[in-house]
Amino acid sequence: MNDEKVGHQRKSIRLSGYDYSLAGGYFITIVTMDRVSLFGNVKNDEMIPNDQGVIARNEWFKTAQLRQHLTINDDEFVVMPNHIHGIIWIKDDHVGAQRRCAPTNNRFSVGSQTLGSIVRAYKSAVTYNIHKLPGMKSVSVWQRNYYEHIIRDERDYANIFDYIQINPLNWEQDEEKNRLGWV
């Protein structure tokens, strides 16, 4: 190791050795910078998104329009005041085929088809569009990194689905709204 190397070494929170371009379901949580309630408010157990929250939602679904190897379902996503939860399904029919074939005119390379690159592009698009709003140019939108969970089976999926659905209902009872908790 080079002794002249100075700086913070980030420890990965990803599953070591796992190929995050593999087909399957991935539960994602992305948190706003300093857990600031940037995307709206919960009132009467319902999330009421503001302009920034609408952008966060629209860009989530635009992700699947831009990447044909993804499926994103409306009932598997929620924007909360200071974070988003969603499930991304990477389909089996596209990623592996692209690896074995010569490049096509698809604008996304194999590297951009990993979960990390999908989340980076999403965060970037949300930030870009929020910065276009009046008075929002210098707002820091996202906390570094994101939480991911590989969906392992139907029971795991059912727990995650329920968690996404009830998230707005639990917001008012959450004593630590600025701390991210997960089932």
C-alpha cells in the first residue's frame, strides 16, 4: 500500500462479490441530505409531495422508460418527506445478452446497467431537475450512497411491499423522523 495515499477510504456497504447487474428485485432507499424534509409532508397519513417530491417520483418512473431491462411498478414506490423507497426489477432477458454480444445502439453500456449506475443516474436526474426550480439551485439533495436489499423470496418481497405501502401511515408515529429505520 502506498504510504502517500491520504484521505478517507470508503467502506462498501454492498454484498461483496455480488454482481448487481443480475436479474432480480432490489429494494432501494435513498435519503435526502441531512434527512431534510425536501419532498413534501405527510398529512392525515397521506404523503403530499411538493414540486421536489413530484420530480423525485417522475424521475423514478422515467428510469424504466430509459432502460428497457428494468421494471418499476407504481405500487412498489413511495416518496416520503426525506427519503424514497422503491423496488427495481432487473429483467433476465437483457443484461446477460448484452454481455455476450457486440455493442448495439443502446445508449447505455453494460457498466451503466448495474444497480449502482441506475441509482446514480436517478439521483443525478432528480438533483438536476430540482436545481432548475426557483431558489433551489444550491440545495444539496441527496445523502451519499443508498441502502439496497436484494429480494430473496416471496416472503421477503411481501414484507418489503407492505413496508412501502404503510410508510406514510407510520410517519406521524415515528419518534425519530430524522433517523432511517427499516423492518
